Amino acid sequence: MKAISLLLISTGLSLTLPAAAPPLPGNPLAGLERLKDFGTRRVSSSDPNWRNGNDDRRGIAVGATLTLAELEGPGLIAHIWFTIAHRTPYYSRLLTLRIYWDGEEHPSVECPVGDFFGIGHGVDKSFVSLPIRVSSEGRGRNCYWPMPFRKSARITVTNESKVPCASIYYYIDWQKHSTLPDDTAYFHACYRQEHPCVMGRNYLLADIAGRGHYVGTIQSVYAMSAAWYGEGDDFFFIDGEAEPSLRGTGTEDYFCDGWGFREQDGPFYGTPLWEGRKAGDRCTAYRFHLTDPVVFNQSLRVEIEHKGQQIFPDGTRTVFIERDDLMSSVAFWYQVEPHKPWPPLPPGPERLPFTERHLVIGGKSLAKARTAHGQLSLQELRGKVMDDKFLVFQPDKDQGWVELRFTTGQTQVVDLVGNMVHGRDCGKYRALLDGQVLEVMNLHAPEPTATPHRWGMRELPAGEHVLRFEATGNPGADDGYRLGFDSFIARVPVYARPLDFDLRQIQK
């Protein structure tokens, strides 16, 4: 019998068939010394003029779909690599990856690019796991899920943002086989979201019909309230059972952590994005069932509760109540039969947990800014968050200040973010909004960097406001007091409600 020699690990995920002695259990390199009976292939964005050219990028127009690969089987995709240059913030949730097996009408993989590669919310962030690794500050995305196909494979990326995607570079490394074993199953990845979670029912991670095994979950949460959201249990209903045979004890327990979350990663589980327990904080956690795939013969339904702590307007709190957070997820599994159609994927902008309003743009504030004991100018910084130039305040001494005024037309609950520029000659500053301290900042850094400072969820009344930065000294590492200001942003959650909203109103 011929062997398919892609061994992820010696588990139920392995597609390796023994030709002689079986692989050593638990050794991810087992079988590597045996000769392979397949042809090695690659599709990439390489310049067609590969001898003399270096234009290896591909662009994607607004609303357009780029076909990355059309492969003829039998075969198996062993590795996918992406890196992307896109001007839009949160671009990785606005680009949609789809993979079609054997000419199917409905894709078996349908996810935002960032979520498929392990990080939600459109955030670029590095982490290491066994089937997925992301490097280069979140920009080098690698996938090692084995993806077999019998007749064909088609891979596309669609740009659902409002601006063109300037560059996508990619490798798709695959194996050309003469045949696949009869019990070879197809890889699936399905994205879902509830913005917000629906009260009175559990969040649905997966709803599968057919025969196969479940191999992983990625869950992303945008907290609509302060306090710990993760008391929800996970439930696996196998083959139509009324009572789930797999029942969990808490969200962080399902994701193999304990006593809450913290930022960490590893081969089988991790929380690569963890901002904390404040309203507006974001989290992404993953759990890959590589040594313990969940086997089903007819169907599988996977749910998780959206329950946790809640602090109410009167100061009382509870540790176990439904929460209305914004939740999204990716489920990974293998199955033999064609999958049933999934719910339509939300359009790109509707996948973001918030919209952004630029309240103040540093590069456009020079003429109207007020200062004392200092000078203002504009400078450029490559790779900045938003504008082409940022505002620089150079105080004469550490008592200088600069004020920026803006007006809002309506009262809204928003999450405030200041995009500041750190550098070697930057000092310490106190940031204030309407006289209230937002943060005391140390803007010193070895190299110039554009750095967001989150200032929290609050109600921003209609009317005129003053954003003020006061110099308070320098950190002593270099002789500098400068301030670099890029922009002041209000993140408006897609499900906005007053800060004094009481969840007990809808628990009855």
C-alpha cells in the first residue's frame, strides 16, 4: 500500500499509512527517512519573469476575487504562506479566504484571512502553534493543516474592504499523488459570529452533518462590559444526542488554561491576543484537538455558553450570567461526505467589532492647535497608523503643553484610542480629555514607532471637547521632551448601548 507522507503528528490527524514498520508514537519526525511516493509542487505569486523580474506581488481591487491556485488531483496541500500589504486597518478581517474541493459549489474553507491564521478582530500579532504559526509582528502567516483532494482544489481571496489590497504574496506547497486512500477526509474551516451574542441560547461553534472528526476551535471576543467573560462551558453533541457526551467546566478550561486568561501560546492551545477584563478589551484563544480529535459518524454540534461575571450600575455583581459580548469563531474539522451549506458569511465591514471615527488628526491640526512653551511642526513616519504626517510638539521645558479641540454631534459610548509616536527624543506626558486624566505616558523608545494607547470605554457627550498633552519630564535615557501625535480615535462598537445598561433587564 502506498503511503501519504504528510505526518503532522502521530495522532488521529495523521494521513500517513505504514509501508513497513509503523511510525514511532509521539515523534513528529517519524517516517521522514522513508522515500516518498509523490511529486512535489508549488504555486506562488512569483514574478512570471522569474529569471530577471522581482515583482512577486499580486494586488486585489475593491470587491475583486484573486484566484491563488487551481490544482489538479489527487493531491494534498501541505503548507500555505501569506504576507499582505494593505492600507486599511483591520484588513485581515476584510479579506476572505475560500477553498473549494473537487469542484464543489460551496467552499469547504470560508474565513476571514486573519481568523483562519489564528488571530481575530483584524489584528496582526505573532504566535506559535503546531498547525499555524504567525511571525513578523503578525504579517508572516503560515498554515500546516494537511488538506487532501481527489479531483481538484481552488483557492481564492476576496477583498471586501473599501480600498485596493496593494500586495499579497503567497506560497502554496502541495503534493501530487497517484491515488488517495478510500478513508481520506476533506479539511473544513467555517467562520461564524454573533455581534452581540444572542440571549437565551448558547453560541454555536459548529453544526456539522456527515462523518469525520473535529480538530480545532478559534474563538475571538470583544468585551462589551468589564469583568471576566469566560465562565461559559463547552458542549459537544455527537451524532444527534440530546445530552452532550462532552461537557466542559469553563471557557478558559476548554482552551486548556486555568483561572482566567493571559497572553501565551503553544503547540495545542494558546491565547495570543489578551487585552484584559475592561470593556472594549479583545481576546483570541485557540484549542487544537490534535491528540484528541472528536469523532462523529452522523453529525456534530458544538456550542459554548457566553456567560461570566457582570458588574451592575448599582455596584452589585454576579459571577455567572449571560453576557452580550461580540463573539466570533472558526471551527476546523475533517469529513468524508460533502458538507451541508453554511449560513452566508457576513460582509467584510460587518465582521469588525467596531467602527472608527477620527476625532483629531495630528497631520491636519497644526493651524488650530494651542500651545504654551513650545513649538509645533509636522513630520513623516513610514508605516504610521493613519495619516501621512504626524504632529510634533517640542517644548521649551517640561512644563509645556498643547491642546487640540474637536466637536461631536451626538452622545455616544465609545472606546478611546490615542495613536502616539514613540522615539528616542520623546518625553513623558500627561494626556487629558476635558480636564480628566486619561494616562501618564512615557513616549521614549529606542526607535520611532507608531503606538496605540487605549484610554477606555466611556460616554462621550455631544459638544466641544479638549484633548490636552502636558509635558512632565523626560525618562533620562536621552535628552528629549518631544511629543509625537498621530490621531485620536473613537471606536464605536457595532452593538452600542449605554454604559449603565443593566443585563438583568433581559435575563428575566
